[in-house]
Amino acid sequence: MRRIVPVLIAGGLLLTASACGTAPQSPSAAATGAGPTAEPAVAETCLALSQVYSSNMAPLAQALTDVATSPSATAQAQRTFDNFATAIQDATKASADAGLRADGKVAADQLRAKAKDAAFFKTIKSSADVDKALGSTLTEWLTPVQRHCS
């Protein structure tokens, strides 16, 4: 679990920083056309996604760690994936941005599909496997919504 902590911290910081990057521009930046713009509603949704990520990452990491030590913990891990998926979809479904709503559903569907993937859970046998699942794999699952928040 010690190796997972830096992954959780880095991931949380990235998503939080991404959410902050969607803040509306200052009037002078908007007038010059400099920098990206974002609707306040998108910024609010990105902030909500950051909170979802923060509150769901530790339970997900713990659930996967439990699977590594006891394959009988798979059912709980599946529920944790489903909870994360539901939280993502809830955070994005009210967004004024149709693309963000759609991508929220895509991200949620990817997490739900992974929850049903028995072969995935059978590969979780060590902390290194948990790190891999929480590293590049999690990034892949969250990419649909994260691209709106950068």
C-alpha cells in the first residue's frame, strides 16, 4: 500500500490542477484572446470530478489491495468500481456541456465494464499489480472526462 500513496497523491493533484485550469479567464485575457476559455459550468463540473476522484481513489486502492491478498475480496472491489462510476456519472450528468455529459457516461461505462471483467481481477496478485491498475489503467478510464478539465 505504501507504493500506492504516491500514485493517489499524484493523480489527485493532476485532476485538481486540471479542474483549476478550467476557471474562466480574466477580462484582460479574454479581451486579447489569450489562453483557453471554459464555461463556468464546465469548471464547476471539473471541480465536482476532482472531489469524486479524491473521495473514491482511496477506497478503490484499498479494494484492489484486498483483492491482491484475498481473491474473495473481488465482489467488494467490483462494488467500489461501480460506486466510482456512479459518482463520475452523477458529477457530469447535469453539466451544461453535452460533450462532458457524454464523456462522463463513457468514463462511467468503462469503470463498470472493468468491474465485470473477472480476468482483470485475476491479474491483481501483488502491490505491483495494484500500482499498474491505479497508474496507466486508471488514467485510461478517466481520460474521457479529464480532457475537458485541462
